[in-house]
Amino acid sequence: MSAKPWRQRVHEEDELLEQLRIQTTEAAARRAHAYADGVDDLGTVYKVAKALNKPWTTVDQAIKKHGLNKARPDTTP
């Protein structure tokens, strides 16, 4: 049994890491959309965070990072 050359192993691991990076990015976007849907349902970031037992800043930052924050009618732009 011959082992793969180290360069090939490095290349294969780099490809795997890139696939994982893409999957992580896509999952983060889907999660942000789910958070935004939760805000639509519950009314506030705080309520969503409390329902999920997460810090409100986690929910807020995810929504903002993915451009899903909506202008609130009670605030000025």
C-alpha cells in the first residue's frame, strides 16, 4: 500500500476546507433568515434571543450581517 504524496494530501485537505467554508457561510445565512423570521413572528430581537436562550447581540448581529434588518416604523432613518 503506497501512501499518497504529501502535496496531494494537502491539496485534498484544502479542497475540503473550502467546501466546509462555503457550507458554513450558507448555513449562517440560512440561520440569519430564520432569526429574521423569528423577529417577524415574535416582534423583537430580544424575544427571539430569549426563546432560543442566546444573547440578543448574537441574533442582532447575524441579522445585520446578512442585511436582513428592516427599518422600524417608529424610528427615523
